[in-house]
Amino acid sequence: MPNKISQHQPTYERGVYEFQEIARVEDGELNLARLQKDKILANQFVLTADEDGIAMFEKIYGIVPQATDTIQFRRERILNRM
């Protein structure tokens, strides 16, 4: 896991409860932002896209998926269309 916010606080703030809580909340928010960044990056490529990314590519290429299609089949169909 990346560095925590509390590691970058001045030493006089580390013992204060309010600053510890602020750092804890900011760590959680930054972690969520990192996860979203990773998801956006993965969804730009067909081979690493999740279901949302695959749906985006299907919309671009005008593909209507069937309810029984697997994610791998949908991915292969997009690659064939490309």
C-alpha cells in the first residue's frame, strides 16, 4: 500500500487526535481515488476491461450482448469487431 498521509505530517501534529482522524479519512479517500484510477486505466483496453469497460466498447461498436454471453465471449466479439 502507498504511503499514508500521517507519515507526511509534522511531528507536533501526530499526537493530536483530530489530525489522526483527518489523516485516516484522507487515506481512505485517496485509496478510493487510486482504485478508480486503476479501473479507468484498465477499462481503456479490451483485454483488461471489466464489465463496465466491456459495455462501453459494445456501445461504441454497436454490439448488443445476449444475457447468456460470458465476459470472455463478449471480449472476443469486441476484438473481432475491431
